[in-house]
Amino acid sequence: MTDYSPTDLAAQLKSGLLSFPVTHFTDDLELDEGGYRKHVAWLSEHPVAGLFAAGGTGEGFSLTFEETDRVVRAAVAEVNGSVPVLAPATGSTLNAIAQAKAAEAAGADGLLLMPPYLTEASQAGLVEHVSRVCAATGLGVVVYSRANAVLNDVSVAAIADRNPTLIGFKDGVGSIEQMTRTYARVGDRLIYVGGLPTAETFALPLLQLGVSTYSSALFNFAPAWAIEFYDAVRAQDRDEVYRRLNDFVLPYLDIRDRTAGYAVSIVKGGLTAIGRPAGPVRPPLVDLREDEVAELGELIARIS
């Protein structure tokens, strides 16, 4: 059972940097639980405010229901209460409810509610989807607004009013107008999490819109650097933020943007580059080429 009430979890997540550990696989694409546990243990040694197991960077979309449960249980066991662990709830409403209940049984501290797959949905339908998942568990829920489940400000206000366990809104769109509307309407009832790929790129401007934290994929292979960057953002040290963007983030984006899906693959490439390999990515993703891993390694060496 979690030690975090939804209110406590919101305060904790808002207090610092968040991250999504990659999920480790063997060369034949089986789950490597031992490698994953070692990685989570290493990450939890650093002052991170929360870890999201089996999320997007963790290739949650490629995991079976049973594998997701194993990953969540492994993360919970490995951090042993030192860092809150949030589990995913994905797919159809019934599947998301089943995952929410499994996460609670596994000892997770909260949920990240992902968009339902494939089908488009009305705002009323999305409000109902979120509300049914929230009602199925006592865990605090962060809803991820992106893809086919982009929530407008009226819908965010509605689900916040209906669901006391809804604690956060993760933005995967980056619309300045929509975030302004959402924060103006909902205010501090929720915490706001930056959820765009390589979130460091957008962290400083989104801070002005109420987005006080973000999920860092870079934390997987450069945890100290990622925390220093976050501290510079929170201090609104523009010179330091842009120095770090120019030194590392923007060249990193140049590699990331070469191939669809590299936003995840490049994180595993970073771990390979620092000698902490996490195995290959699963299809439909593809791994970085060897020369790209070497190029990335040179970038990481500059900030180490």
C-alpha cells in the first residue's frame, strides 16, 4: 500500500524533476527484469521527485499486461519507498481500469492515465473515460493530454471537479493558448507536468504557464546534468538554461529528429554510450546506428 495520499503525491511530484526509466530487454527482446531493477536503483539514488514505470520512454506501448505488472512491481520493490512510483493505465476504459487496479495491488503510488488507443473521441467521451478510471482506484491520477485524447480547458475543469483523486495534467501538445486557458480556468487545483519529447527544450517558457515540472528522458543517462538543468529552469536562470540547450540539448535533438521513434531509441542509445546498456528497443521502433551512438557519446562526454 502506498504511503502517498493523492494530495501528498501531488505535492511530491510538484517539488522536483520527474523521469521515465527505460525498460530493459535482452537481445531477443525479452524483459530483462534484473537490468531494469539495477537501472531504477541507480536512478533513485539521485534527488528525483517521481519515477513513471512503463511509460512512453519505457516502451509501455510494447509491453503485455503481465509485463507491465512485472515492471511496476520491480520498480516499487527496488525503490522501496524512497521515490514514488507511478504506473500506467492504458488502452480502452476497461483495460485502463484493470491496469489501475493492478497498479494499486502492486503498491504503486499513483497512475499516469494514457490516451485510449486508435479511436477518436469527443470531449464528453474523454471526460467519462478519465472519470471511470479515477473512480476505480484510490490512487492519485495524472492524465496525459496528447494524440487522440487532447483535453480542452473546459474538460480539464470538469474532470477536476468530478474526481478528487485527479491530481495532475500532463501536457503533450505544447499549445500556449490551451495551457493558458487551462491554467486560468483550473489554477492550482492540479499540478501541471511538461510531457513533450525532450521536455528540457520547452521547460523555461512553459514554467510561465504554470507547468512547474516535467518528465526528463535525459535523466536516464545523465541524471546529475538533468537535475542541474531543472534547477536552472526553476531559478529562471535564462543564461544557464540556454547555455545548456546549446551545449547539449539542441545537438541531441538533431540526432533524435533523424528517424521517427528516435525520441525513445536515443535514450537507450545514451545508456549504451555511458556503458549502462538497456538492450534494444522493440519493434516498431528501431535502434540508433552505431555511428549515431558514437556521436551521442561524444555529446554526453562534453557534459560529463
